[in-house]
Amino acid sequence: MSTLKVTDETFERDVLKAGQPVLVDFWAEWCGPCKQIAPVLDQIAEELSGRVTIAKLNIEDSPSTPGRYGVRGIPTMMLFKDGQMSSMKVGAMPKAKILEWLTETGVSA
Amino acid sequence: MPATRSVRLAIIGSGPAGYTAAIYAARALLKPVLISGKDPGGQLTITTDVENYPGFAEAVQGPWLMEQMRAQAAHVGTEFIDDIVVKADLKAQPARLTLDSGEVILAECVIIATGAQAKWLGLPSEQTFQGFGVSACATCDGFFYRNKAVAVVGGGNSAVEEALYLATLAASVTVIHRRDSFRAEPILQERLFAHPKIKVLWNHAVEEILGDATIAPGAFGPAGVHGVKVRDTLSGAAQDLAVDGVFVAIGHAPASEVFRGQLRMSKTGYIKVKAGTVQTSLPGVFACGDVTDETYRQAVTAAGMGCMAALDAARFLTHKDHAAAQAPEKAGASAA
């Protein structure tokens, strides 16, 4: 599966009420490091399809969700399970480190 | 099973030095493989206006400039690997580069263009609030500080540039600098001093980032930074400044850790090259750009050194091929 675009309007339905864990990537057009991790997240979305949804939220178009979760730096990745934010990472990371994090949090084997 | 592959030339790093080296090496038909590293595009991807790269009468955006360099390198035949080198054995022949994915690249010749990375203050509180009020990228995170009070720590070009950028968004910007003058270019200083929203706190050092990292009941995220504790480096007096964000811009350190112990380096980790060249202490290993340049550290100087490294690499490989072609003759001669 490819990445899922979420907005302030769809956040509750697509993230908080999702049937599986969701990794939300908070990003913006002007952010260089966000662009660096974008292709990596596309790959992870394919590889871990069925276990985790990789969602992308544009903070400029949807400012209220990042505000609510205290996001003040991008890229920030937050992992949501059962409607709760369970873990987060700030800043760009290589693919192996993101996968390691998803393993630690029990999302991928 | 991790793959192993052999290449003629590996270029490590994807800033102006790495991309320029790739452009020249690809045009010399060396089929270069460029390993992008942790931050593809390098430091310019987190800047805005670039006004001093020749060829552009109007300011260009840093990320755009790097996209163009990458596209140019791709266009002439560079192969990119978006990965990082986690282990390097440069003394082996060919040199052995292990990537994060486990893949091993065996390279007859190596160009190191890993650049430099932003330094942090090294305070525990700074780490606690990274992403929640502490940032090293004003262009990324300035958005969150619209009409808020922010501090910028540092006194070089990047500190002054970040302050000027943040002043377009924030209510106020305080630049905190340990000394009584800036190292930044005079033109940038002039703009900064003239800006009504920016003030400078000279001779002060940051001691602690103040804030709340816990998630309060009913809240979904941490409240984050609400101030910074600074100390006067002359009088020793401490004070707290109320700010919502702290941008750290205290300079850069060379990204040479993975090569430590194999190449001659300065105490601060800059790879040493023979004066006026890009030759390191090992044959067939060249270094260019900020990883070797403690003095100039400009996109254009890095690009220039990248060109030198590619030309030297081409010469090195030609000599090597020539020597290899001669070798069987010699072996034949001694046997006769």
C-alpha cells in the first residue's frame, strides 16, 4: 500500500479510529529533511503493508493536529495505536533506524 | 544475503562537493557511484536564499540548487545509492565501504565529500526538547513560531541567517552569542543590526533550556520550551529569558568519524590534505568540501574541490590501469 494522506478533518477517522497502527509523518513543502525521508516512507508503506499504515500530514494545510500534539519541529513521526500516540521520533532518520523503531514498538517483527 | 559489488569510483556525500565530483567523474566515464549519506543534498537543503553562488543573478533557494546539482549529476550518468556508510576500510585494496543496508561497496578509488554537520550545545535539556522548542533548522521549523518569541544561539553566518529568516515570522528574535562580535559576513550583520525585531545579547552563554517535557493530563503532547537560562560570560550573572523556541546555530563539525584512525586528521576531525590539493594521506583516497576545509566552507569552494577530486581520481585510475597493463610484461620478462 502507498502512503495515506491525512488532514485535520480525516485524522480522527483515519488515524485515531484506524484498525491497525498508524505512523503519522508531519511534514511541509519547505522542509528539506522531510523530502529526504519521503521516499523511505513510501518503501516502508509497501514493505509493512497490512501491519502499519504510513500516513502523511501536511502541517501547513492541517495546522490544528500538529498543534494539538505539541509538534514544533519537522519531520516528526508519531506512532498511533488504538487512538493513542504511543511513540515518537523527531528529525530525519535512515530507513534502517525507522525500521528498528517500528520493531521496538512491536509494529513489525 | 547482503550484496557486494565492485566499482571504480565511490563518492561519499551529496553536497556541492560530492555532486560536482560526480559530474566530472561521470563525464570522465568513471561510472561513479555516489552514496548520498544521512542528509541527501547536505547543508544547503536546510537554508533558504543562496545569494553567493555564482551564475544566479537573483537569489536561489538552497534545496532547489541541490536538486539541480543532483539532476545534473544524474543526467551525465551518476548512479546514486541513498544509504549511509557505517564502516569504511580505506587501507584495503580495493577500499571496502559497508552501508547501513549491509551492502558492501568495493571501490578502486574513493572521494570523501561527507561535509559537516550542525553542532549542538551538548546540554541534556537541549536533547529533551529537540522537536519541542529546540531546533537546528529555522527554515524547517520557523513556521511553528509565528508571532512568538525565539532565541538563536551563535555568531556565525548560519546564526545570523537563521535570525533574519525567523524575524520574518516571529514576534521577536534574540541572538545569544558568547563573544562581543559576530563572525558572520558584514552584509548579513548589517541587515541584522538594522532589523527592528532582532536584538543581540552579547557575551552570554546558554546554560539550560527551560520547559516542560511531560504530557499534562488532558493534553496530547508536551508543552515544550518556555525559556532559556543564560549566563553573562564576563560578570557571571545568570538570567532567564522567556522564549518559545531556541534555534541552535553554533557552527559545524566535520563528518569524518567513520574514517577516524585511517586518514590524517586535525584535532577537530578535519581530514588533512596536501596543501593546494585534495590528496589525503592514503593513495586513491581524496577529500573535498567541508570535511577537509576548516577555513572557507562555502558551496562554491566545496564544488571547486569536488572538481579537483574527480580530476585527481581520473588520473589515479589511469595510472593504475597503466601499471596493471605493464605488469604482465614485467612478469614475463622476469620469468624469461
